[in-house]
Amino acid sequence: MEWGERYELGVARMDETHREFVDFCNELVAAAPEDFLPRFDAFIAHTAAHFAQEDRWMEAINFPVCHREEHARVLNAIREVRERVEKGDLFLGKRLLEELPPWFDNHVDTMDAALAFYIKKTNLSLD
Ligand SMILES: [Fe+2]
Ligand SMILES: [Fe+2]
């Protein structure tokens, strides 16, 4: 994945987290098989924090189209893949890495873009 303007939503904290997401994905793609699981765990920890951060913001502004459930769905799916990878199914981990970029593109363009718009409108000070 390549970071680009298309991902910038104009909320610095969010953009920073999304840039890290892209970096984590790229590191995972480049990881040697023996490094895959620890890097995958680091990616999952970052993604859990990324989603929790947005969930907090959505709650703070009483966001009308909260996408907390989408975050939970995706994180659960990723954690299930992680269990399978631990049991030796590295192929499934690689498959996930092919699916993440289109998911992320769509998520940023729709759900996160709407959230960023509201955050800017409400002048929420972000934690
Ligand atoms: Fe996000
Ligand atoms: Fe999101």
C-alpha cells in the first residue's frame, strides 16, 4: 500500500493513525514467515487502538452514523485469522493482506471520511 493524499481526511490525529496502519500492512507484507506472527500481533494491537480511538470520538460527538459495529466485525475477523495463522495457516494471513487494502480504501472514503467531517464541524479536541 502506498500512503497518499487520497487518504488524508484533514484530522491530523486520524491521518497519523491511518498512516501507521498503512505502514503496518506494508511491514506485514514484507515479513519473513518466522516474523509474521509477532508482526501480525503488533498490527492487531495497533488496529484495536485505532478503532477504539475512533469509537471514543464517535461517542464524544454523538456521531449519528456510528460505525463501531463495523470496527468490531473487522477486528473479530482479523483475530480469527490470527488464530488460524498460529495453527500454521500462513496462507490465510496472506489472503487477509490482499483484502485489507480495498477494505481500508473503502472505509476511509466512506465511514472515516464522514467521521472526519463531523469532527471538524464540531471542533472536538482529540485525545
Ligand atoms: Fe480509521
Ligand atoms: Fe473507522
